[in-house]
Amino acid sequence: MKGLYSILWSDNSRAHLLGAFLGTLAGLVLLLSGIQFYTDIKLVLSDNQDLLDPEYIVVNKKINIGQTLGFSGSGFSPEEITALRQQPFADKLAPFISNAFPIQAFTESDKVPNFSTELFFEAIPDEYIDIKSDEWQWDPEEGIIPIIIPQDFLNLYNFGFAQSQGLPQIPKGVVSVLNFRIRLNGSSGNYQDLPGRIVGFSNRIHSILVPQDFLTWANDTYGYFEKVDPSRVILVSKDPTDPAIIKYIEDNGYDTIREKLKGSRLNIILKFIISFLVLIAGIIILLAFLVFFLSLQLMISRSSQKIKRLHKLGFHYREISRPYIFLLLILMIAVTSIALLITGLFTRQMAAMAEQWNMAISSSLHGIIFGTALALITLISLSNVIAILISTKKLCK
Amino acid sequence: MTIRLEYLIPLPLLDQQRGESEVWETSRLNFEPGLSYLVEAASGRGKTSLLSIIYGLRKDYRGKVFIDESDISTLGEKEWSVLRKTRLSFIFQGLELFDELTAMENIRLKNSITRHKSEKEIQEMAGRLDIDDFLQRKTGILSFGQQQRVAIIRAMCQPFDYLLADECFSHMDHKNGKLAYDLISEECKAQDAGLILSSLNSSEEITSSKKLIL
């Protein structure tokens, strides 16, 4: 059917088609590269965060002057906790429990200098704690209170306080054998002294922790403070790079240790840049699609006399639209192949560059790239094919 | 194939002064299978209109046209396309050739959707009509008489039950007209097909046809 093709193709506008071709190519390369790098960087980010190790995030409310003056509480209401629990990024969540009575710690030994201090305790379920120790359990019979303090406390003492005051530095092991006592004070002057022992140093939780069942028991026995909402909540997220975390925390006026969420923050910035890129690529592709569409429609309308003549000769409009569809598909396949080729080369180049910065990104295209290219091209082709069929059919009436 | 007209009249002819017509507005006119008809009339009497209506190109008429008992106004695009490929062939007065294609390409274009004639048969027909030397030339530079012969050969490149020929010898001399008519008649006979020929006046070359005055 060489005749049919040469008749109908002779009315093309090469400049238009070339423009549409280049436009689609540019848009496609931009879009595909954007998606490729986004996928890569996301992988790199979650690698750094170690996908297997979910992040524990301690969330508290920002302290404002109202709270300082006692106008408003800094605790999480049950509704706020429920809302937080329902967030998709919060896989597990537990509020901190605080002591509801005064606590003092003091030493009774002649081997170490005497000291006495007011103290607080907090408790969370064991599964949130990064210290696994046999001693970490409350046995009412034995009556020893196991305590976990932050690693930072020991560092502060050893490298800050002890040195400047001429006091001895204490290694971790020694701290664990220090004997001191804890006094639990009831409301009516009653109290109980129990031995305390530091069983671990947490890097995760900046608090003085005791087992939850101990604190529950002690609060039941001695507690008389007015019940307050928990001021801190610990939550576990499998994907700490999820931008939704930081957004939720900020939107609700909460606060957390930002360091842990840098992946999330980076992700937000990245998403913004990539969205911008994708938006521009989208506009370019849309324009290119329009030029394609218009070029083909122009071709058809320029050939309207010929199409009518072919129809008179017995050609069905589907047969007449074939050369246009064929042309469209050739261009689409070409533009996709070239775009994938360029994106592939570009990716390899970037991977080589990233290697110099010790960053491992994929040097081959991700599956999603092929999927996206295919989906997009199918969409453009399909809509154009339909438009071609409609306009040739119209001419064959 | 039987073509039947019932009270047919093209709308533009309604306001015209009409004399006696054996075709327009007759209660029933049958074009029987395998017969040949000569529709004769002066210009403007609607020869082309008649053939165009039967071929489905014009729809501005009153009355009805039936092809094998089906009203052609009910036929869809697909059905017309099939009819025009397999049952109805038309030699257009305006020829409807593509100037930018060679004569041969014009003929092949039709043959490509019907696959009715071999290359050799096409060459033979061109030889009979004395245009085999022009087959590779662009149609646009051929004389109208030569173009008419190209259009005739093209119309032969399909199976048909009826051939509609609209003043197809108008620009040929007597000898070439005869050659062309013979070719058409033979093809019609071979295909057992009917023929409706329109002409300004009864030419000598046209024989054995039933005459109809428009």
C-alpha cells in the first residue's frame, strides 16, 4: 500500500513534527532522569537509615511561655495520642509514664562521697528500649530498682563535670556497681527506701528510665500528684525518611530531635525539587503532545480532499487512518527509545560521578523508568490514535 | 445485484422544469442483474446525481433506492466500504485520480485493497487501451482522455455486480472509446455484472444497452 502512504504522508509538516519530536524527547528525558534519581536517592537515604532498623522517635510538645506560666499543659491529651497513633508512619507508639510522687536518690556508703538529689523517673514499655539486660526487671521480692540513664549523662559527668572539678572519672562498669538508694515519698510523710542500680546507658532515650511495672506499682502505692497527660511519646517508624513525619510534627506544634529525621527533611527538599522537575517535564510533554496532536490533525485536514477521494474509492476510514497511526507509532517508538538511551547514558555518567563521592547509585535504569516511559507513550499514542480515527471518520461521512 | 429506484428525485431538480423522464419520480425502476443500461440526457438533467445517489455519495434526494431489497439510506460507513470494494464500481466523471501518483500507482492503489487483478492483467488492460507507455508517468501530466482510460482500468480492479460509468468516454476519440467500451463490456460479462452508463448522447460505440431518458 505504498500509494496510500505516499499520498497521505506528502502533506506532512516536517518542521512541526520535528518540533513535537524534540519537545517530547526533552520532556521525556527530563522526566525519566528525575524519576531515576529520585528512586536512587531514596534508596541511598533509606540505606543510611538502615531499613531493617526502624527509627525510634521521641515526640514532645514545644514549650511556650504559656506552659512556663502554667496556663496550658505540655502533655498529650488522649485524643492527640489517638490521632498520632493513626498516622500511617507510626507503626508503634507509647506515651511516657512519669512518677506521681517525689523521689530522692542518695548514697550511704563510706567509699564514695555522700550525695543526695531529687530525681524523676519515666517508664516506657521494654520493647522501645535499646538496652537489653537481665537485670532490667522489677522484682518486688528483691526490691532493687534497675535504672537506665542516658549515655550523655555519663559523658557530661566524665568529660565535663569531673574534669573541671578534679573528681575521678568513672567508667561504665563502675557506675553499674555503685550502690545508692532511692527514697519514694508518699503524701503523708511515709516513705520507702529501696536500692537502685544503673543497668545501662541509653543512646536512644534521654530520660531516667525504670521498668514500667515498677513505676506503675510505685505510682499506685505512693502517687498523689494530680494526674497529668504524658509529656512525651515514643513512636517507631519503619521509614524515618517519610516526609509525612516531619510535616505532622511541625503542623501540630510538636518537637523532636531533628537529627533523627534529617532523612525525612532531606526527602521533603528532594521531593520538592523532583516535583518541580516533574512539573516542568510534564508541561513540556503536554506541549509536545499538543504539537503532535495539532501536526497530525493539520496533516489530516490538509489531506481532506484526498481522504474524501479515497473514501469514494472504497477505502474504509480505518484503512485511511493507518498511515497516520503508523507515522505516529514510528515517531513514538523512536522518541521513547532515544529518550531511554539518553537517560541510560546520563545515568551511567552520574553513577560514575557519584562513585567518586562514595555514593552508590544505580548505573542502570530502574524498572519504573521503563514502566513510566511505556505508560506515557501509550497514553499519548492512544489519545492521538483516537483523535486520528475521529477526524478521518468525520471526513468520510 | 438488483438496484431499484422508487419515486427518486434529487432535491436540486425539484424546482427545475422537467420534461418526461423515464427515471426521476417513477414509481418503480429496476436495474436488473447483468443487464446494461444507457442513461442519456443533456447536461444538468442529473446523470451524475443518479449515479452518485446509487453509489451512496449523495444523500440529498427524495424517494428511495434499494440495493438487493435493502434501503441504501440505512447503510453504514462500513457497509458502503464493503459494497464499494466488492460489489459496486464507479468510473467518476471527475476521475478522482491522484495527480501526484503515476498512472500505475493510481491503479495499484485501488488494487491494493481488493487484490483483484495481477500486475500482468493490469499491463494487459493498459495495452488494450493503448496507455501502457504512460503507466509510469505522473497522472497529472497526462491528457484527460488518457486519464479517463486510467480511471477505467482502475475501476476494473475490483469485483463488482454493477459498474457505474459516468460519461467515461467523453474525451476519447471514436477508436479509443470503442476499445474502452469493449474492455468494460467484457469485464462486465466476465463478472456477470450489470452496467449503468451515462452519456450526453448515444454514441455509436455503445451497443446492446437498454436506453433510459432522464
